[in-house]
Amino acid sequence: MRTVLILNPTSGASLLATNSGGPEDHEAAIIAALQRYNIEPEVWYTTPEDAGNGLARRAAEEKVDIVVAAGGDGTLHAVASGLLETECTLAIIPLGTMNNVARSLEIPEAIEEACAIIAQGETRQIDVGRINGHVFLEVAGVGLEAALFPAAEEIKQYGLLSTLHGIVEGLRTLFAFQPPRFQIVFDGRRTRLYKAIQISVCNTPYYGARLRFAPRAVMDDGLLDALIYTNFSKFEYIQHAISISQGRRMLEPKVVRRKIRSITIDVVNRAAEPVVLHADGVPIGHTPASIVVLPGALRMRVPKRVAQGPNLLDKQAKKRELYHKVSNPKESKSHEQREENGPLYVK
């Protein structure tokens, strides 16, 4: 089994990073852990010119069996983008600050445990999202969240000055933002108008500062979870994030949730300023936004308990069931409003 380890030599350069130690320490620990399972990885390094996408495409062209992305969510996003719709299987060793995709798939942050998943886990196909041609694994956002992401990136960087500057810029952005009215088209047929401070379209339950904003999101159901923050004040928006970090959902009733395959979003008043967009924290321009799901586009190594979780076991039956619910308005409404019954897993 040919295995390539794509390593980001700068991952973890933050006070918030989980795994301590430098790049050499990480590399040595990963290789030693994989060798215990008789896996001898080839090590390829990301560079400022290639964050992992080009390396991943090369691995796919060379028919590599498993590509291991060792880094944060940015490295994972780049590598995953190069492996879409290929026969290569992606594995994760989370070395970054947030590691939201790994958290959503219950992949441990400890290097030895993550390597055990590579050797002993199972391979499943997970969904990927696309906004205006840009791929995302976690979330695409429209509105305040997208405007705040650059400041959030500064806050998590190494160094007190960067953190303080990020906080100041974040507060400035927060107070300056004015919620617009949006026209939203769900699945190409249902049009609704909302005044919203934020619209998040999620593929993973966790994103941002390791917060479980989308608890009903499942990464292999062929659907995305749209969260529309209607009539939120800025104070309520902050309060909502804080309550989630504390395991509470005080303002949950104000969040409109929809399971969708596609969604288009634009401001109602075309003369108004367009609203900023992001894909996994990377600014990608402004509205209008066209977002679709790419079902089962990425082969992923996951823990056995996740692979065998409580979803329909037959892949085709699951597709028929979920797509039928989305295409039937009455059943779709029931599907959208179902209560959370513990953790949801990929199959």
C-alpha cells in the first residue's frame, strides 16, 4: 500500500495548537507511529507556492493508495481539493489550531491515535461543498461571519501583537456591519426573503473556534445544512456563539435551518453594497453566491465506530431516502425539523 505523507512544516505555529513540538518532532513521531503498522510513508512537504493541492494531484496521478494530510484545516482543505473524484483515500493527522474536520469525524488529535485510524480504520466517501467554484469541507458563509474571519485568523496566529490587532479589527468589523435583506433560493425552486446577519452553509458539525454550530450536519448524506441567522442583533450573535461554547443553545429558535442540495443567495437591493463571502475561512469575493453539494466526492479514512454509525447502511438506499425527502415538501419539512438524537456519524 503506497502511502504519501503531505506535511505542512509550519502547522501548529500558534499558542492554541494542540500538538506541541516543532516540525521535525511531528515528522519523526508520525513516521515512527506508522512504521508500527508496517506503513513506510513517502514524505512530501508543502511550500508557500503549493499548500498541498498540487502535491495531492500528483499523488492521484501516480495512483497513490493513501494520502495523509498532516497539518491544520488549511492544509487539509488544499490536499482534499486535489483528491476530489479520485481513487486516492485521504487520511488526517491534525496538527493545526482548530482541526474542525478531524473533530467532526472523531479523528483524535494525538499523533499515535490518528495513525492508528490510518492503519485500522475504514474508508468512506464524504460530501464536499462548492461555492462560486471554490471547494469547502466545513462551511461557506455569507455576511458577518465571513467579514470576521480575517480577524479570527490574526487572533490565532503566534504572537501577542497579532492577537491584539485581530481583536481590534474584529470589533471594528462587528460594529460596522449592517445586516442586509437576502433573497434565497433553496434547491432551485423555493424562494424566500430574510433579513439576516449571517448565513452559514455547513458540511461539518464543527467549524470556527471548534464550535458545534451545525449539530445535525452529516458529512455523507448528500446534503448541506443552511443556517440563517434571522433578526439577530450583534449582541445576540456573540451571545449565541458563547452559549454554544458552553454547551447551551439559548437563541436556537431564531436560527432558521434547512437541509439543501443547492442554494443561491443575493442581496435584495442590487444598489446596496454586496456582502462578503468565505469558504472555510478564506475570503472569496462577494454576493451573489451559488452553493452546491458534491455528494461522496472525497474518499476519507475514518474510525470504525464512525464508519459504522447509525445511518442507512446501503449507500443507494440512503441516497434514495434522503433525496426523496428533499424533493417532497411535507417530508422535507419534517426532515429539516427533526430533533437532535445524539451524535451523527458518517457511513
